[in-house]
Amino acid sequence: MTQKTQWGIIGPGRIAHRFAQALEAEDVGELYAVASRDVNRGKAFAQQYHAAVAYQSYADLLADPLVDVVYIATPHMFHFETAKQCIMAGKAVLVEKPMTINVKQSEALIELAREKSVFLMEGMWTLFLPIYEQVNQWLSDNKIGDVKLITSSFGFNVPKDEADRYYNPDLAGGVLLDMGIYNVATSQWFHQQDDCEITCDGLVAKTGVDEMCLVNLKYPSGTATQFVCNFNTQTINDLTIYGTKGHIRIHPMFWDTATATLQTESENVTIDKPFEVNGFEYEIKEVEACLRAGKLESSLMTHQRTLSSLKVMDTIRAKLGVVYPNE
Ligand SMILES: NC(=O)c1ccc[n+]([C@@H]2O[C@H](COP(=O)([O-])OP(=O)(O)OC[C@H]3O[C@@H](n4cnc5c(N)ncnc54)[C@H](OP(=O)(O)O)[C@@H]3O)[C@@H](O)[C@H]2O)c1
């Protein structure tokens, strides 16, 4: 590997801009190449973020020996095939959330990555934010006692464009994979438990994808999670962890925030941990540290964590009757 990690981006759409901005930080690697099916989009992106090369095909980017690691930022439906191609080309890969559309695909990818000794991680960037470290510290200091309940919401009034990836089943749209994944992943993380009993309800749009999910997760230890995610209205978008001695509130937007409050009988503290750039730099640093250490998996955003969230989401989708084409 060259001294500075050389990143390649596949799919320079909306979120790829934020990722590329984070790569402009001093202490991370650099954007070396971008691949887009649209030559003009690729060139414009490369110019904007000072990438050396713009490829018109994903395969050409994967054939470039100077690319150390690939960030996949395409709609959900294409994550599996594109990540598979990266692994087959021997490229380390960070796949945007969700890693794939279901557990079965992620199990296959993880197995392939292990077989080929290639690094693979899902881009659940929230778990690397500095304020999440602070919240974990409060929890391990037993500030709120035993965790009993986690509640959260994630909702926006999303334009009702049936072709856009949010509502389009061919792109594996739906609110759960797009937004609810944060409610699921953060709850599983704070509960430190995977297996749970799931009850849910929701609304399915006429395109066949979920546009609202109302979910309860009940763990064998007697703790629980309740969340709502939806495409119809902007909710409060915070997350609260209730314990036997108090609670911790992660401020809106809980997946993209620098602020949390600890409230107990004796303390009422609000802490801010501002981002160095835009928040994506922390997952980037994690990937680069793993690559330098020769690791095939992050010890924080593990493969098991990805599978655990997908298992919950597979069950919720099955209960709501949301099935993607060719699934
Ligand atoms: N971490 C976060 O905070 C965050 C926020 C938003 C989204 N995301 C995730 O990021 C990923 C991309 O979301 P986005 O909103 O950025 O996507 P997007 O702008 O709709 O599309 C991104 C790229 O995917 C390719 N693409 C789009 N539509 C396609 C189609 N119909 N067929 C084949 N390829 C298509 C295009 O690549 P080409 O340039 O090659 O044409 C496009 O540039 C998703 O996994 C999403 O969940 C994460």
C-alpha cells in the first residue's frame, strides 16, 4: 500500500460528496479515483475533489493497482454485486449501509471476503462518532444503571418520486433499509444483544416498499427497544436510553450528531463533541487503521453487527410483506 491510503469511489451520487469532503481532511488518505457510468458526472466529481482518475466503468477502477480501498455508494440493490466484484479484484471495501439487502447476501459476501482475505466493512459511520464514545463511557461508568429501554425515531417527508431510490423496489428502496437501519444498529449496539423478539406494524407504499415502520424489539434479558421510521413526516429524530437510575438522550439527528445529555438525580450534563470535518472522517480512520494493521474486519463494526441488523430487518420486512425483485 502507498503511504497515504488511496481511495476509489464507486457511484458518485448524493452521499459520495460528503464522503469525498471528509477525505480532504489532513490526517486521512486521499481520493485517488472515481468510477461512474456517466463520464461527465465522474469527471466533474474527480475535478471537484482533486481525484487523479475518473473511470467510466467500475471494472476499470477495480483493475487499477493504485486503488487500495473502495467506497461503494450506489443504491442498495447493487451493493452485493459491486462488493463481490471488489473482493474478487482483491480490493478492500467499505460498503454504504446496508451492506446488502438481506442476511443471505451479506453472509455470502462475508464468506467470500474471508476466503479471499479481503477487508470488508459496512459504512455504519454513526457508531464511530465521538459522542457515541462519550455515551458508551457513561454507560460503562454505570451512570444510568442498567439499560432497560431505548426509544428513537428517524423520519422525513421524502418527495414521493417513485423512480428515486427511496420508493423504488428495483433499487431496494424502503424506509427500513434507508433510515430504520440506524434505529436498529444503534439499539443493538447499546443493548449489546442481538437476538430479540420482534413485533411491528407499518405502512407499505403503492410501489411495494415500506414507508413507515413501527417496531418493538424485546430481548431475553427483559430489556426493550421501540422505534419508528418513516418517509411521510419529520419526527423528532432523537434516541433515548433509559436506565434504572436515569437516561441519556442523543440529540437530533441521533445518527448524525455531536451532542448528548446525561440526566440522573444528581447530574444534568450536556456534552458536545464537534466533528473535525463532517463526521465521515471517523469511519474512514477506522478503515485505514484496520488496513494498516492487516485486519480483515473492524472490531467495532464487525460482520456480526451487520448480520444482526439485517436479521432484524429481514424479519420486519417479512412481517410487512416487503419483498424485493429476485429476492
Ligand atoms: N451514511 C449516510 O449518512 C448515508 C446518507 C444517504 C445515503 N446513504 C447510502 O448511500 C448509498 C447511496 O445513496 P445516494 O442517495 O447517494 O444514492 P444516489 O445518489 O441515488 O446514487 C448514487 C450512485 O448510484 C448509482 N445509481 C443510481 N441509480 C442507479 C440505477 N438506477 N442503476 C444503477 N446505478 C444507479 C449512480 O452511479 P453512477 O454515477 O455510476 O451512475 C449514482 O451516482 C445508499 O446505500 C444509501 O443508503 C448513506
